[in-house]
Amino acid sequence: MVFGVGNIHADILFIGEAPGADEDSMGEPFVGKAGELLTRIITAMGLTRDQVYIANVLKCRPDTPGQFSGNRKPNPEEMATCLPFLQEQIELIRPKVLIALGATAIEGILGTSPIQVTKVRGQWMQFRNIPLMPTFHPAYLLRNESVTEKRKVWEDMMAVMEQIGMPISEKQRRFFTKPA
Ligand code: URA
Ligand code: URA
């Protein structure tokens, strides 16, 4: 089981989809390639993984029957089964803001599908009266290396920083803007 990691007094709670192979073996969310990118995003915000909280909708790796390993999308039943654990994490941590990473995480937490992340990202939603920022999954940014897409996620992170009253430096504001 991959429960979650970070600070139980965090202002920011990142929500992913489900553990992958690396997370499954380490027992910690976001420690593989996508996790390394998430860590870089957190660092760019001026924070460490110890200052935020990171969890997934699913607490176990979705298994793929007939195969040794798989990375399939969790099904609605699995997400509904695991959601009470995430809800309890949110109740206990009471973060100021939630960040949902990717369509599956957004679908899982809101219980609605399908969600088109390209349409909803960057627009504030709510979950149990807590502001929820939907954005792209870091794995998407690894597949799509374009600066434009990175900038979109970064703008979403700056909106989160503004929401909770974190200062944003001039250098941070310029991240992923093309040089003039
Ligand atoms: N600062 C922190 O220390 N934690 C957060 O989650 C956000 C800002
Ligand atoms: N992708 C996720 O959504 N969650 C993880 O923990 C790792 C990769």
C-alpha cells in the first residue's frame, strides 16, 4: 500500500492517480520519473517535499490480470473504493489547497468522468469547500516536452501560490517564458 507522504500540516496537498511500479516497491508516492518532475516543480515553488503532502486517489497499484505488471488506468469501482481514504487524509490535513494531477485524479476525486484536462486545467474547482486546482499530470509533461505545456502547469502553480499567500519572485514569474 502506498498511503501518502509529507507534512500533515501542509497547506498544499498534491493528488495523483495511483502508484506505479517504482512507488509500489518504495511504498512512497511519486518517486519514479514522473515523481522526479513533481519534485522539481515543488522545488521551483520554493518548497520541499517535506513541506507539502503527496497522495494518490488509489492506494494500491492497479494490477493487470494475466500480466506481471501494468500501468493501466484505475477503473471507477477501484477509485470509489479508495476515495474514502483520500477524503480522510484531506479531513485530517485540512490543506488550504488541493492540486489534482491529470484527468484520472480529477475524475477520481470529483467522481465524474470523463474529464478533459485540457479544458478544465487552470480553473479553480472545489472539493469539500477546499479550492482545487486541476492541472496536467507530470507524466504528460514528460511525454510532451513543449515549453508551452510546461508553462501552463507553472501558471497553475503560481495561481496556487497566490491563493495561499506565498510570495512569487520575478524570476519565478519568468519561468518557461520564451526569451524576448
Ligand atoms: N508552504 C508550506 O510549508 N507547505 C505548503 O504546503 C505550502 C506552503
Ligand atoms: N503517478 C501517479 O499518479 N502517482 C504516483 O504516485 C506516481 C506516478
